[in-house]
Amino acid sequence: MKLYGVIGDPIAHSLSPVMQGRAFDEMGIKAHYHPFHIKGQDLEIAIKGMKAIGVEGFNVTIPHKTAVIPFLDSIDPLAKAIGAVNTVIRENNRWIGYNTDGEGFTEALQAEWKENLQDEQVLMIGAGGAAKAVFYTLLSKGIHHIDICNRTMERAKKLIKDCPYKGHSTALTLTEAEEKLSQYSLIIQTTSIGMYPEVSQSPLSLEQLNPNAFVSDIIYNPFETTFLKAAKKRGAKTQNGLGMFVYQGALAFEKWTGQSPNIQRMTETVMEQLGGNVCLPENKNAF
Ligand code: ATR
């Protein structure tokens, strides 16, 4: 029996153990995926201990995604640039850190919208940790036109300035973004605005939204944020954050096992777990 897991604080509500555990079962791999509740002060000893007891790989969640880096043996270049790790694999008894969040977002977007994103005019809302993973990953894939708007414009500017991947990006205030909105074909909402329990909040007015645009929100609780509802009302196609969560997990699974899990089944597993704890939209297949 191989051992995998996720480290975080808190960890009890993580959806990963059931999602990954079932994926292992379905692929016929004898493995256990455990939620490890690790406090910040115990992080170093926990990482060493997991090697000692033979853990094969693990996920990292809040608040350890950045703090874990000094305790790993090597970091993939994209994860290094992002400054955060969510997936660790064990190779020749060395811990190698990756970030599959941005990649998971991109794959979900490609699966739910379209494969070729190169020529999209992108507006990203937010400049925090999630925004950084998505922004750097998209740029690393050659998607060049990504503007960033944020309540604190300085953070958006810094994100652009610090990015090691080339692109054409402008930092905007939220008001500037609202005014220019019709120019964008893809809008990506990465802030926590509209997340349960503050479900009535929305980061931006969508009055000028191009109805042909695609609007993505990384939140999945509620299933359909006020922001996505408004986008849909204006005729846009939308996507919530469930796909990003599932794909980041599937990418981790692939790194550990070399096998691709069934995305549809993983999605159903997460949906089942969310069950009564999520505000479902009228159309459950909306994501
Ligand atoms: P995460 O790592 O989850 O992205 P974060 O680093 O705290 O979290 O970033 C949160 C993002 O949501 C930021 O872009 C933040 O804007 P600021 O940089 O101005 O703080 C944005 N955000 C959170 N609450 C907000 C609110 N009430 N209004 C506007 N922006 C908000």
C-alpha cells in the first residue's frame, strides 16, 4: 500500500482525500491518501518525517504553499517563479516541488471552452496568490495579452514587473477595467469576492461585457457566483472553479503515478462531497 496525502492547516474540509482516494481505487492502484493537519512550526519536521515513513508524494495547501519551498530538494522552474508549491513528488528519495494550480486552471479552461487560447485578449481580476499562479502559467504557455486589474493597483503592477515570462500586460484600476471591458475576450476572476458566505458581492460591473467573451471564476462555492450570473445574463459563456480544482488534482495524480485519472469521475466525486454544502445553480452542468 503506497501512502500519499495533503498537508495544510486547517485540513479537515479538504476535498482532496476523497477525490484522490477514489481515483486511486478506480485505477486499481493500492494507495491511501491522507489529510495531514500540520502546523507551521512543525512543517520542516513533517516534511522530513514523511520521507522517513515512506510517503510517495503529497499535495500542499493553505497556508504552506510558499513556506514548504525551503524544505524541498528541488523546485520546478514554474513553481519557483510563482513562489508556491501545491504538489510534491518523490524521486530518488528527493522531494521535487511543482505547482499544478495554474496548469489545472488552463486545462479546465481548454476542456470547457477551447483549446487554442493564444490570441485571446485576457483581463484578470485580482493580484494575490491564485492570480500569480494563473498569470505566470498562462504567460509561460505563450498567452501574451493579459491585463490585470486589482483593488490595490500596486500589487497588479508588481505581479507584472516580477514575472519572468514575456507578455504585454497593463495594470488597471477596477474602474479602468470596467470601462475597457468590451475589449476582452476572456475574463478571469481570481479574488475571493463572492465566495460563500459573502455571496452577493461582485468584483466588477459587467455592463460593458462583450457577449462573446468567456468568463471564468475560480470560486466554486457558491457554484455560480453573482459575478458569473451577471456574465451569463449578458450572454457570455461561463465556468466556475470546480474544473481548476479537479484538474490540479488530476495533474498531481499523473505526476505521482504516470497514469491519467478519469476527470469526469473525479468531478462527480467532488460534486457529491460538496452536496449540501454548496449553493447549486439552476443548471448543475454549468461548470
Ligand atoms: P489568494 O492567495 O487566495 O489569491 P490573496 O493573496 O489574499 O489571496 O489575494 C486576494 C485577492 O483578492 C487580491 O487581489 C485582493 O485585492 P487587494 O490586493 O487589493 O487586497 C482581492 N480582494 C479580496 N477581497 C477584496 C475586496 N473586498 N475588494 C476588492 N478586492 C478584494
